Amino acid sequence: MPLVTSMTRACVRGLLLAGLGSGVVMGQGPLLDFREKRQVRFVAPEGSAWQLERAKNGVGGWERAGGVVYGRGKPVVVEDTVGGAGYRLVSVDPAEGNALVKPGGWTALLVRGSGGASEMVFMTDREGFYRMDAGHARGFTCEWVKTGRDGAEAVLTWTDGTRALLRVEMASRQVGRWWMETIGDPDGIGAVGEMVDGGLLQMVEGRVVRGAVLAMPESTEGREFLFDEGGAVTALRFSDALHAEVTLPSGKGAAQGFMYERESGSRARLHSDADGVEMLLELLAPGVGVFEEVVPAQPVGGMPPLAVPRRGVFTTPVERTAVRDGDCPPPSLSDLGLVVHGSSPCTLRFNADGTGTATKEVNGSVEVTAFTWAYARTGGTGASVALTFPGVSRDLIDDYQLDFTSDCGGRFRRDSYASGSSAGVMSGTFTPAPAAR
């Protein structure tokens, strides 16, 4: 619980007594500092969340004073327009709501108006890389802060020292919206208003398989879709295969009936019972695609047809196949090693602390390069491991897609990037490395 100190010099004693009388323990939790105009200032540890409460004047008990405050490790000021006999902070679970407290081990799919998607891979809570397209990727360090039940923002510092601000607002645990803009001073992010770039967002635990066979869902039961038409976002959340709750861009919601027909792995139709409008859906990447409305020639219920059929992009949570039973792919690469057989053998050893070494023979001498790594199983026999090389002057990234066999060997594809651009693609085989001596 917080330590109550001062609001104005005239009411120090009263506030201390109010705090102590209500069970406030001295010296625990963030330090509350009361200023004029009923402004409450405190520093909350990063990753924590607090509810400020005021003591009711003359009636006893406590009530909320403002919303939940999420810790940044920096000073925050809450202005209470009502005022009370005293204040206290109550710790709340920062994980409540849809936004992540920490992003490590997740991939953000940033859907664009063209239907394409960039990958922002959070290797840890502090490091990752941004794969803009097949030919470009950049490494970054990250300061991620949850800003509300459903919102978060991250200051990304690229390897060249420039920065960008990423903001996300989640409609559910998996889908939402994103905005991003280049910034200067990270302490000035509060002044950033409307941002220049944005779209739909999907948060995927682990990694997304690139080049995977596209598969529209067999059924809509229990699924959700976000549709974006030039910034106007409509959400559909299906309670069963025939009914969904529709949330319009205005925020209004209503239940509605739908018929769903899967035409192929990448195409499907969604027919609305309310107005007869049919929506053609086409996947372009896992969980990401484009849509176009087809308005019936004969209006339903006497309503005139829409003048211009809507079209745009959509996202729906990526479906994963279950990981094959057995030891391969392993749940983690910690303390394991792989020998990658490409143009020349290279032994990759993975330490439990997220570091590792790549060892290979170059012109008769042994070359050892340190890296950081992040690994995830992607379903079936698949897994992915990304390597970044912090000790190298250029921004180097090796992104492996692994297909395991039962003996923990298999085949790989490696996409490499240097200084932000593609440095080539390589395919080959890999085998388990002998135990380190």
C-alpha cells in the first residue's frame, strides 16, 4: 500500500491521519505526493497497475478516483476533480483486459490496406525485428507499456538510432488496430496525436508460418472477423455457425444472422440475412485477406441497394495445427544445438539465457559469432528460430523456418537480412549437434 505524504502544507497532518486510519501501511507501494488542485503524483513500477481511491468525505469508506493507471516507471499525475478526505492506491491485475502487459514471444501482424501484412516479431520484451516484406527487415529495441485495459504503446529504437511509436488498441485478445509514426524525443510521445500509418492488427503467440497453405475456416462458429474499409472498422463475433454480434464503426452493436460458405482454401462467401448483401472473402496470407461486397439486384425488405459496394481488408485469428506428438520439434532449443548444412556446415548452439553461438570454418580457420535467439513451434512438424547478431556493426538477422523429422533433423529455409535489406534466401538440411564438451 502507498505512503501518503503531502497535498498542500495546510493538510499534511489530516491526510496522514486519514491514510493511516484506513489501513495504509507506511513505506509500501508507490509514494503518493499530493499537489494543489487535487493532483496526485506518484511513480508506479513498470508492468504494475494501480487504482487510485479517495476517502469519502464524512461518510467513511473508499471510492474510485479516476481510471486504472499502468506503471511506466516514470512519474504520473492523476487529477481528482471531486476530492476527498484522503487517498490510497490499490494494486490491480495488469493483465486484465485484452492488451498484453509484455510482448515477448508474440508476433504482431500489421495488416495494410492492400491486404498485405508486415510482421513485428518480439523476440523478448525488449528486442525484436520488423519484417516489412520479403525484402526488408530491421532490428529494434523496445519499450512496451500497457496504457489501458485494451491499449498499449511501444517506443521502437531501430539499429540506426531512429525511433518509431507503435500504438495498439485491441478489440479482443487477438485482433485490433495499430498505428505507427516516426518520432524524435521518446519523452514527447504524449503529444503525438493522429498518426500517419495504421490498419488492422492481429497478435499471434509465437510465429506465423510464411508460405503456408492458405485455409479459410471450415466454420465460423466461435470465430471473429475485423473488416476495415478505409479506416471504418466493423467487427463480427460469431456465437455459433449462423449468428454473430455485429459492431459497426460507430460502436453500435446488433445480433445478425449469416450464412457462410467455404469455396476453397483461400476463398469463402458470407451472406447477411438482414439485407441480402454477400461478402466475398479471399485470404492473401495466414489470417489476412481482402473482401468485397456483392449487393443483391433485388433489395431485401424494400430497402434500396447500397450505392457503392464496400471493399477493403479483413483479419481473422490464424488457425494452428496441433504440434506432432514426440520430442521433435522440441518445446525449446535451450541447451541444444543444430548443425545447419547449407553452403558450408554451421553449428548453432542455444543457451538458456537467450544467447548462443554460430561456429563455422572459414578459409581454414574457425569463426565463432555470438547471437541472440527466439524460438517457437508453429504447429505440426514446424518451428521457427530467429537470430540477431548484436556484436556485428550491420543490422544482421537470420530467420529460420524449420521442418523437423522424427530424429530431430529436417529441412530449413533461412531468410537473411543485412542493413535492412534482404541478404538472400537459403534452403538445406539440419541435424542435431553433438553435445558440447
